[in-house]
Amino acid sequence: MGGAALIAVHVTKVAAIPAFGVAAILGDIFWFLLGFLFYATAYAAFAALISRQEELQSAVAPISILLIAGYLLVYASLPDPSGPLATVCSLLPPFAPFLMAVRMAATDVPFWQIGLAVALDLAAIVGLTWLAGRMYTNAAMRIGARVRFMDAFRGNARG
């Protein structure tokens, strides 16, 4: 569908489409993969807290709020992609996949900021993977009752 739209726009000349290089497309794919890994791991960690499907939405609501906040921060940072809001938020792991891809497309981002955002995002993914494993291990034996976050993290096996 997207390909058909691009061909139609190119043939009819209704809109101007900027030329994208291979580096821009690969950069977007890279940030997508980092964002996917971050949020998939976060969802896995919080889903380990529940025992019934009906409780899933309330358990993962904080992650959904982070996703929406990242989406809205893109629009807040578009007028000034080199401003302090965009710069600081693009380094934070929940928002880096959204904002760094936009900043890299809109302006020249210093390499140290890209490297720092990637390093922080990878560290957050590793940390969330460890956290998800610990929470699942400690919550797996508690069938029937919802497990509180701190109980799953500490490993209190009561109940």
C-alpha cells in the first residue's frame, strides 16, 4: 500500500518526497529494533506480575504511557530538534528510539550523543532482561493472586 502511494505521488507530482539515503533507512531500522527490544522486554517484565489475562492491561499501563509520551515528544521536539528538550529526552532509553531517529533525520546529531543513546538503550535492555527474568522466576510460583512489583523483585515466596 505504501509503495503504491509513493508511485502515485511520484507520477502525479502532488507532493515532494525527499530523497532518503541508505544510511537514513538503516538508521531508522536500527532505532526501530532497539525500541522493539526495549519495549518487548519491558512488557515481558510487567506481564510476569499477573496470573490472569484480565489483569494484563492494568499491569502494562505504565509502559503504554511511556510509548504515548515518546510519540508526543516527537511532535514537541520537531520545531527545534537541537533544543534542550529534544537533546535530553533523546538520550533517555524509553524515548531514544523515537526522538533520536527524528533528530538524525532533521539535523546533524553529534556522534557522542548517538553513541551515548545507543549505550544507554542497550544497557536498559540488558537490565530489563535481567529484571524480567528475576520477576518471572519469583512470580511463577504464585498462581492465582496478583504479585506486587516489589514482592516479585525481592523474591518473597510467601503465599
